[in-house]
Amino acid sequence: MTNPAAAATPVAHEENAHANQFALLRQRRFAPFFWTQFAGAANDNLFKFAFTVMVTYQLQLSWMPPAMAGLVIGALFILPFLLFSATSGQLTDKFDKTKMIRFVKNLEIAIMVLAAWGFVRADAVVLLGCVFLMGLHSTLFGPVKFAYLPQVLDARELTGGNGMVEMGTFVAILLGQVAGGLLVAVPQIGHMSVAVGCVLLALVGRGVAQAIPKAPATDPGLVINWNPISETWRNLKLANQNVVVFRSLLGISWMWFFGAVFLSQFPSFAKEVLHGDEQVASLLLVVFSVGIGVGSLLCETLSRRQVEIGLVPLGAIGMSVFAVDLYFASRGLPAVPEMGIGAFVRQGAHWRVMADLALLSLFAGLYSVPMYALIQLRSQPTHRARIIAANNILNALFMIGSSVIAGALLGAGFTIPQIFLFTGIANAVVAFYIFMLVPEYLLRFVAWVLSRFVYRFDIKGESHIPTEGAAVLVCNHVSFIDAVLLMAASPRPIRFIMDHRIFKVPVLGWLFKLAKAIPIAPQKEDPAAYEAAFAKAIGVLREGDLLAIFPEGAITRDGELQPFKGGVMKILEGARAQGIEPPVIPMALTNLWGSYFSRIELRGGERVAMAKPFRRGFFSRVGLNVGGPVPPVEVQPESLRQRVSALLAA
């Protein structure tokens, strides 16, 4: 019988090994899903925006004044996420995801037929019911969307695939809102045009969904718990079993809080602060959406096609910097008569505002895409959709919280630019707190900066680094930042066994403590610490994680590869005694000898490192060559040294 969890593990095909994210649009496993999601997001926003415009400008409803229309529609749309996310996550794990997608698209057609009737009759009650039903539609589709991708993409495609979906979603939102606003305003036939447009988009989405390949259930034996409260709590406990995943859920929910503050204030910001009309408000939305799309697409380029969570701190820094600068850019603008888009863009001060919005949203894309990819990669396939569903509930709660807090600040007399300033500062505080709780983000950021700006880091054979399961990485030891470069090369966290003296090096020692590196002292110097280090190392393998060791025992003092000691054999023997047979991955760092962090300088008869800053300048070319896995039964120190030596010469 096939193990459903195994069936859910994506397999990398040779023809896709070097494809970029845009190449996914030519592949059946991704393209039909992408366009199904695109059509759904566009239809969602065409419907909601056309309805909002109709209530605001065309209908006179005593029970729903125009000022309340946006809030009511937004609240009705979010309500199903709170009520049904837990159930939708279970359904996605229990059933074939492709069948779930087609069911949701069938539901969308039915809802849009009802909405078309509501538009033709100008019946706000029917359309409010459809808003709730479209919220239910999105609630059902959300877990499917994020659980489908890791089932059909391999680990090195997840960042690019998520970036494409995020970009497509925001472009679809933008196009849907523009189309909704234009169609509903057409004299005499506006309502009919919206009705036809909504039904046609639903039919197109369902037609494309027919081409999505099968995505088998990951937990077909799951018994559905229909109680949303107890199931939500159980899902959060499932997510909390992996600390990095759970805190990443909170990080994504914070991003939605952050974004909701800006999106909800665009109309008032455009009118009261920038003195622009509705077209200016739409321009701000366009700039924001384009920024998110560009940032999402940049993730793959900046991450070497792996799940690079080092981009998350970069994104958080940019979000805060440009949110704060938006306050300064929009403070004290002169009061002028309401202007259209032409007059608005002719003023230089407004370009700084638009640049801040564009860059703020671009960095939000860099922040969110790696987090989504990390959750997909680290969550157990059998309950991945339920964790995504829990995230949707948290997102909804955080968005509601952002509305309440923004409203309270406005009521307390804060201006909109001051709210942006408050949000930017709060983002810095929250981000710092998250990165202290999950230091892996900060460590990856340091590794990413080092491998991108201090060195030009080229990796060969990176596919040999396992994306799952225990393994021992064996590498030559050239400099004090060897471990940091290995972090940058690996899609997964690595636990290092390192000489205890390196923990006394300023900054680097602190980083290695954050990385939970295992200090080891010579057996003659401290026998207890020596044995404890090997016990911890075997524990790392028992947990199914990556362990790295520098078998030379110390950083080279002459640039040559030193003899390998027997520590790796002791680790493998201890692991074998516990029934663990991890492969050994030989690796070789190249061209690091002579860099600032290598012991090339001679001072007082001693070889020292870090004596001449910028010794080789920026972007010095260094490399990592990764060899194929070696079965543990074939490992001997000298044969392993020969493999690493051959990689150095490659």
C-alpha cells in the first residue's frame, strides 16, 4: 500500500533542475493551478469592488451608509475564515487536492450566478450574502493553495513557485478591482456588465482547473472534527510542535497586520493627506500591488533557488525603514484643492511618497514569500493543510486587530502619517523579537549577506545536500567563517561541531552560539566535554537533522588540507549503534585561503586571521564544491580526505 505522506513528497525531475520560476508557467503541474488561482482572485475582487462602488455611489441605503460599506463588506468576507478555516484544513488533508480545487470552483460558479441576479436586481442583501459565500470560497481554497505547491514542486522550486503565486495574486487583485470599478460605472448596463463578468471569470477558472493534475490526499484516514473551536486549537498545537513553523505563522500574520494598516488607510490618506481624488487612491493601490509582485519575484533570484529565510530580516528592515520614511515624506504637505492623478504626479514630493510605498511593499514581498515556503517545507505533509488553515485564522485575527488599533489611534487624534510611523516602529520591535526567538532567521541573514556582498559565493553540486533526513557533512577548514558559508549553501539548518575556542571570537562566537553549534575540546584537555560533544552530535542525527564536522580538527595555518582525525568515525559508530545510517557528504571550500578570515598573516611568529580588513576587498570569488553521498560503511578518514582533496582540485 502506498504511504500517502511519501506520495506527497515532491520529486525533482531532471528537466526542471535548472528551470527558473517563469518556466513553471509552461508546466502542467503548475500552470493550470496558477491561472485557476489568478482567475479566482480577480473574480473575488471584481465582485467585491463593484459592489462597494455600487453601495457607495449608486444606491441610497439607510441601513448601510457609504462610510460603513467597506467595513461591512470586509467584515463579512473575513468572518468565514474564523468559522470554517479549521474544517477546510481537514478537508484538504483528507481529500485529493485537485478534487477540492474543482469543488471550490464549482461553488464559485453557483455563488457568481446568485451574485449576477443580485447585481441585475441591485439587491444589496443578496450581494452581502454572496460576500459571505465568497469568503467561504476563499476559506476553502486557502489551505489547498499552499498545500498543493509543496506536493508538486521540489524544495528548490518552492520559493520561485510561491513568488509566482504571490505576484499573480496581487496582479489579479489589482486587475479585478480596476475592472470592477470600470464596469459598474458604465451607464445603463453597468450592473449587467459586472454580472456577466463575474460569471464568465468563474467559468474560465473552472475550465482551467480541469487541467490540474491529481494531487493525492496526504491523510485519507483523517476523521473530520466539525467543532471549529477545538479543531483550531488542535491545529495550533500541531503547528507548535515545530517552533520555527509556529513562529513563522505568527510572523506571516504580523505581515498581514502591517499590510492591512496601509491598505485600509489608502482612501483617507489620498484624500486627507495627499489631497488627491479617487484616482490617486487607486494609484497608491497600483504602486503597492506592483511592489509586492516585484518583491515576490525577486525572492528566487536572491535565494539561489532554495528556501532562503535570510531574506526575511532584510524584508523586515526595509518594511520599517520605508514605513518611517513615508511618515516624513507625507508630513507637512501643503493644503491644496483636491487634485487628479495628472496634477498629483507632477509634484516631486509625491514621487517620494510613491517610492516609499513601492519599496515598503517590495520588502514585504521579500519578507512573506520565504516564510510561506518555510512553513510548506517544514510542516508534516499529513497535516500541512491544517497548519495553513490555522495560519489563515491567525491572519484574520491580526487583520481585525489592525483595524481596531488603527481606529483607536485615529480616535485618539493620531494622524494617518503618525499611524504609519507607529506601524513602522512596531514592525521593527516585533521583527527583532521574532528573530531573537528564532535565531535561524538572523543566522541565515548573516550568511546571505556574507555570501552575497563580502564574497561572490559559487556552489557546485548543491543538489547533493539532502533536503530531508539525517546526514553528516564533512568539509575542509580554511577560515573562521567556513560554517557561515555552509549555512548559506544549505536549504536546511546545520548543526556544527566546532573547536570550543572559536566561541571566544567576538561576534562569530555569539553567532555560533545562536546556531546551537556543539563545542568540542581535545580529549586530553576535557574528557567530559569531548564525550558530551559526540553524544550531542549523535542526537542531531537521531532527530533527522544535518550535522557538519571539520575533520582536520583546526583551521589550516598554511592553506593546505591537513590529515583527517577519527572524530567522524566515532560519530558514525555511535549512530550505527542506535540504528542510524546517515550518508556522509564530502565538501570543499575553495579560494578562501588568503581572505580576511583565514590565518594568512604572520604576527609575532603566529599565523593569525582578521588582521587586515578588506584584505581582498568586496565580492572576492570563493566557492563550495559538494560531492556525492558516501555510504557510512565505506567511510574511512583517509579515503574521505582524498574525496575532499579531489573536490578542491575540481
